[in-house]
Amino acid sequence: MKKLLLFCILILICLKFTIACDWKVEIISDNIFPNVSSFEFKYKIMNIYGNKTNITLIRSIEDVYGEIIEDYSNYTKEVTTQHTTPTLSPNLEEEAYLIKGEIFPDCNDTDLSNNLAESLIIILKKQTSQDFYNIKISELMPNPYGDDDAPMSDGEWVELYNEGNNDLDLKEMKLYDNIGVDPDIIISSTNTLTDTIIKGKGYLTIYMNGRYGFLNNDDFEKISLYKNDTLIDEVTYSGSKEGESWAKVNGIWQQTIPTPGDENRGNSTETSTSLEIKEVYVGSDEKAKFGDTLSVAIEVYKGNSTRTSVQLWLEGTEEISKKTKTNLEEKFTNYKLTLPIQLLPNCNYKYPNGTYTIVLEGLGERDEEEVKIEGITKNLCEVVKTTNEKEISYELIEPPKEAYSGEEIEIKIRIMNKESKKETFEVWSYVYGGNIYASDGKDTENMQEVTLFGGSSAVLGLKNKIKEGLSSGDYGLKVKVKKQELKTPVQLTSTIKINPQKISKEKPLTAEINYSASNIKAKSKAVYFFVAGLVLIVVELVRRKV
């Protein structure tokens, strides 16, 4: 029985391979790819004739030397007429390759010549943009002060210049010296102070950032810049001086003062120092106000100077800002800084509107720039509420904002005594402009005294008459409150706009009114005459009777 079963199996196998068929395989792919990411391919299996059967596909990729680069697992599929495999996208180098595919049908394939497919493909190398040929090595620092392998922004560095107008990303460009075949520096954000973008007509400094031995201090050295495998620029030098760079100035390489990230300077200016106010940032009207904080862009080149301090301030006949100071330690260094200046608020209107001078001074040099200052920053001068002690508070209640010359104004102040004991206060007010009083009388002319029990408060009204003939403009309004046992009063201030003297709108006396007044006087006199006449008549009657 077993022999019979084995015999039947053998017959079936023979019948299977005696069933004639013809299957074909093709590779669907381009022959040339512009880059690695575009490379992809797939296989197509087709039935020339025969029944549905299982097909096994063997897939591989070889290099030009016949070595297998990619060896895929066998792919088996039951196919009736035709079948296309999933797409393959291997990550290969930029070279030429041979894609191979061979099928093994589960039938008697009568034509084996179409069971094998091969396709030669080429992945092109990246083309270097013509813009990158505008990148030039412009300066080298092989022997800086201190350690050559110090972290940036110290240590060795290479400066690149973009002669073109377009911004370029230099990420993954490579720097080589004349020893070895591997790149010494691959440009990235870890060896630049900003990022890897170089502006058109701009500079980018590449720091060694701890890398030792790249730039030779003593002997011959060659530095090469590559984009992919394309040489972009190359320079050579021999020897170095500590603290000086090799820089290309007017087409000539020379040892000179280092200027990383900036225009190269010739060695004739090696020891000179310069400073300059580049720009003053004010409003769109090119004016600033007292109390503003100005931002001033400056540029300082420190040559061989041993001084370090640089100061910036605003002045007229005297200084009207605080001094901003900074120290610049490194010699032969170009500094670009933006420094603030805090202008005095001028709440007492001591300084007139006009043109003032910004002064930049230091390292034995000085530069000046004029700026217009007009008006004050009112919120710095208006003090509508203050507290001079923990348990006592003072508040101006809606102080007047505007008045006419010659007009009387009233200023209200609330005093709150939160202490447990009673306190006595002296309160007075006045209007001023600069160093002059703008209200009549002495500053204590309207002084009032008030006594407040603990936990109580009071509102006082202080009247001031504005002097006549004042110029129109902003003036100061000041209220002083002095606690009886203290010497120094608390001061509350506000601003008030004084306008020219107000023209009276009362109706003038007319001739008619004068006439009416005369009429009234005449009638009054008639009454007197009438009474006097009656008196005379009565006297005459009495005399006759007698």
C-alpha cells in the first residue's frame, strides 16, 4: 500500500513539471537618477502562456565590481496573468549599480531566457550650485592669544566671505588641512556663533572650538574648502605671529590685526583704536522725550590700547543722563554693541526742549552725535498716589490738568491716618516751572493744618492762583505734606498745562446802561427835593398858627 502511495506522488510531481508554461520578469526603473532620494524600482512578473502558478522571485543589487550591495529575501506570489511587486527604495551612495531579478515558476517553463532581468542604473552626484563658488577663505587665525584649542569665540578660526548676493547655507561643507584624507572641520551650528547661513556680501567665522592642531603655527600649511567632493577654495601660508591673523586685504595675503566676521584691515592700522556712534534709535519723528531710554548702536575697534573702559551719556550744558559703562578687554578686536542711555525725567522742567549731544568716550577716543529732545514722559512725573509711612497714606484727587494764566485752581488731597494715635499735618501747594514759581505768593501761601484721629481721614482743598502773563506750556504742580514731628515733607507731584490768559466774555457796560444809571440817580434826587419841600410847608403852617 505504501509503495502505491509513493508511486502516485511521483506521478503527480512528474505531471506538474510536464505542464508547459512560459513566464517573464522585467525591472521597472529609470536608468539615471539625479540624487539618492529619487532612486526607486520594482519588478513585473508576466504570464506568456500557462495556468496560474506560484512564482518565486530572487532580488539583488550589485556594484560595478560584481559585489552584492543589497540582497533581498525571496519573494513568492501566486500569479494568474501578471503581478507588480511593491516599490523598493534603498539608500545607496552616488554610484552605478546593477539591479537583478530572477524568477522560478512552479511549472515547466519552456523559455528560461526571460526568467532573468538586469538593469544598469546610475545615481548622479549632487551638483554644486554655482553660488557656492562665491565662497572664499578670507582670513585665518592660526596663533591666537591664549590656548589654540580654546572654546569659541577664542581659539583658532577660519573666516569665509560670500562674494555673491545670495544668502547660502554652508552646513556640512568641509575644511581640510594638508595632512590626511578625512575632513578636519565639518561646518555646523556647533562651530559658529550664530548658524550656518552666510549672508550675501557677508562673513561667517568657523571656530575650531576645542579642535587642536588644525592650523599650523610654524610650518607650511594648506587649507581647503569643499562642498561635497567639489573643491571651492584653497589657500596656503607659512608661519604665524601670536595674536595676528592671515588676512586677504586688497587681494594680498598679509599678517595683520584679526577682524573675525568683519571687513579685513591692513597691517598699517595694527595699533590704532577707533570708536563710532553708528545709529541712535528714536521714534519715527526723530525725536526723544526726557525720561526715555535711548538705544545707541556703537562700533569700537580696540587696537593695542591698554585701556578698557568705554562710556556713553547725553549732555547739554551738563550731563542729563546716567552714564552707561562697559569694559572691552581684548586687543585687536572689533566690537559691535547696542547700549542704553536713561535720560533724566526733567519733572521740574529744568532742561529746555532742544538739541543735545550723545557722547561716546573711551580708549583715548571720543565721538559725538546730536539728538532732539522734546517734552517729558508724563507717567514718570505724575505721582497721584504715594505712601511715605506704613500707616499713613496721601492721595491727590483728580488734580487739574489744564488752567489759564491768571486763573485760580483748586487741588484736592486726601490724607488717611491708619495709626492708632492722632497726628497733625501741615499741607500746602504751588505751581512751578523750572526754578520759578508759577502761582502767586510764597510756596506756603495756602498752608492748612489738619489734625486726624487714628483711623480717620480728611479731604483738603488747596487753592492756587496762576500768575498772569505766563508762557503757554507744561508746568509742575506740587503738594507738600509735613507731619508735625518730622522735618522733611512728603511731596506729591503732577503736571498741568497752562494756557494764555483767558479773555473775559462778560458783556461790557453800554451807553444805555449808563443812561439808566443816571436816570435812577435823578429819580433819587427828586425824592429828596419832595421830602424837603413837605418839611418847609409844615414849618410854615406851624409858624402861622403860632
